[in-house]
Amino acid sequence: MGLPKLVLSVVALTAVNCVPLAGILVLDWDATVIVLLYWTENVIIGAYNIVKIAMVKVDRPILHLTKLFAIPFFSIHFGGFCAVHGLFLLFFFGLGDGLESFSPGPTWPGPFIFVQLLVAVLAQLWRSRPYGMEWPVIGLVLSHGVSFVQNYLVGKEYLSLSIGELMSQPYKRIVLLHVAIIAGAIPIVLLGSPIPLLLILVVAKIWIDIRLHIKSHKLGSAGGGGGRKEGGPEPAAEPDSRRREVRSESM
């Protein structure tokens, strides 16, 4: 997918990432609120990725059975990743009344405890959300929805990506982006969340987000370019083999 076709999703991504600027300037949001918003974006990205795995094309119908393993595995693994990140917010930033009131309830069976932990963390953080945070969250859902439709469906990334690539894709973006965000947010919190530093944090996040978004979807559309995409044309090497067969028959 060329750069012009990414414009719509990049514009939507940039617009929704500018909302925290209004929160800082109008609603007196501090660094903890910004980090909470970006953590919520992790959960949104994971939810869309589950839909992508469910819709990705496979070579043979029998391989759809692998999705029955891939989706629960991704939900548990990525859910645990986000849950630990959320617990860090509860502990270090003191969001949601901290860890004192945290109670996930009766334990879910087996590894699904990680999903339970994510649900509990999400519920506690959401209960303590600051005023007006619902709107940027809705904006993030819509922004990633635009990207999903524009790049994954219309751009046919579902034809070129594999289940394995989709399961690892969110980590490449989130680890780099959110390690940088938290590393930048900690000193800002310690300094009392001065507005200039908050603005720098948000602008830096926008810049990194756009760069990673463009790189991810350019690679996604190029993936599998050397082979056959499900439902697509055969590789370019096939005409050469046909010519060799014609020459052998004529000899």
C-alpha cells in the first residue's frame, strides 16, 4: 500500500492524538492521565488484532483450526502484558486508588487468570478515569477502526499477513512506543507535570506513532509479495516454467 493510501488513517490517527493536547490545556490533565489514555489504547489495539486474526486468509480451510489456538493464546499473552502494565500504573502513578482497593474476584481457570487480571485492572482504572476521558477513548476506537477498514480490509492486508505475523505485530509497536512514553512520563510526574513538558510528551508520541504506523502498514501490504496471496495471482516465475515446457516439447 503506497503512502497516499495511508493518508486517511494517518490523518485520523493524528487527529485523535491531538485530543490530549486539549485535555492538557483545557481540562488540566497531568502526565498520569496521558499515560492512562495511552494504556487504554493498548487494549483497543489488542481487541482489533483479535478480529484481524479471525479474518486473516489461510492457504487451506483446515488451517482455520489454528485460529482456535491463536486467538485464546494471544488474548492470554497480550492480556497479561497489558495487565502488568496496568498494575504498574496502579502502583507507581497511584491511579484507581492504587493497589489497596484492587480485587480481581474469584480466580478464573488456568491461564485465563491473565485475562481476568486485565479485566479487573481495566475496570478499576476506568472507574477512576478523569472527567472527559470518554471522548478521546471513543476517538481512539474510531481511529483504529478507520485504519482497520482502510488498510486491513480495503488494502487487503488480510491476504498478505500470516497468523504468526499478526500475533507479534502489536508488540513491535507498543513496546517501543510505550516504553518511551513511560520513560518520559516518570520524570514529568516527579516535576509536577509542567505543561511544556506534557506538550512535548504528546507531540513525541504523535511523531513516533505516525512513523510506526506507516512502517507497519507498508510492510503489511508488502508482506508475501514474493509468493502467492490467497485468492491472488500465481508467482511471476510461472511463465518461465511454461516456456521451458514448450521448448522441451519442441525438441
